[in-house]
Amino acid sequence: MTDQANSAGSGPGFTIRVLLADDEEMVRHGVRMILRHTEGIEVVSEAANGAEAIRLATEERPDVVLLDVRMPVLDGLAAIEPLAALEHRPQVVMLTTFGDEENVIRALRAGATGFLLKDEGPEELIRAVRAAAVGDAVLSPGVTGTVVRRMLRGGGPGPLDSRVEGLTDREREVLVMLGEGLSNLEIGARLGIGVGTVKTHVGSILGKTGCGSRVQAALLAHQAGLMG
């Protein structure tokens, strides 16, 4: 996530830089029209395939990439990991017409921040961009829980994962709340700490565990048997 994105919502004047990748011009036009009239959000570039999205993300250093699942040359699912590996790593939100389980699971496991259907309304699109920019999962808490349970289907929690052994007690508390699908604001309210402190804890958790997103961290919390 960019330094800008880390400060998102912390004061006036912040602009979330968005890269839009979709092979359908009409879709790009519709999303662009919604976001261009939204305060604090700017579409800095557009791509028609995954390979172009990776190149433009390297050049433009966006905070958020809205990435279509199915595109020519290189599809969105294949582009997630290269985008996540960029030094100036953007948050990736997948866009699709179909919310089929297989694509959702593949995208989240590859490091996508969230998953958004193209038929969602303008308010949901704007909310998703703003949530992704500050590192929140784009999926609602209820959907996050459902996705995590499906990702775990067929096997219960295993022994304590070695990736959580280096976490502090407070970081483990936050990890459990990520497993519950809570937002930074909700975690802060429950623990009586500021959102900025929550962001610091989440960043530390992701760094120590090697998780690429808070949804992956939520999955880890379940896999490690931390959810009680």
C-alpha cells in the first residue's frame, strides 16, 4: 500500500489514485464517470488487459487497482500476484459479472483485497475504493466470514501455525478480529484504540505472517485455530 493510502481518511486533500483495468470500453466509461465525480478519488490510468495493467501500475503507482477477472492477453487472476509483488504495491479489487466461488477463492488467495460485482451500485463502488485504499477488505463482514468458511471447507483448524508465533498478544487479538471480518473502525472500537493504531497492528501482522491481504490473514486466523 502506498504512503498516501496509509494516510487515507486522515485529513483533507488526500486523493486515492485508481487504475482501472477492463477490456470493455463501456465498463471503463461507466466506472470512470462514477469515480471522476467523487471527491478524493482520481482515475489515473486505464488498461484493457492484465499485462497492460501491470505495466501501468508500475509507472503510475496507483493506490487501488480495479481489475476485471476475464481479459485478453493476461486475465485479471493471473495479474494479481505480479501487482502484489510491485515495490509500490497497490490494493487490488477484482471486478466481475459473476461472483462464482472458484474465482473469488483464487483471487483472494492470490492477494486481492476484495471482490466486487459489476452490477453493484455507484455507492458500493465508491465504498469499495475507499475501503481498499486504507487496507480494509472490500467484502462486507458477513461475506468475508462466508468466504473464509468456504476456503476452509473440508478441513477444520490445524495446529497453531508457526506464522503466528511471532505475534504479540495484541496482534493476536487483532488477527482474531480480522478472522471475524471486522473493519479497522470496528476493531478500534472494540479494543478502545484509534484507527491509526489498528492500521499499524494490521500492517505488522501482514508483515510477520507473510499474508498478502487482510482476507488472507482472516483465513490464517481460522487455519491456526485462533477463533475458539
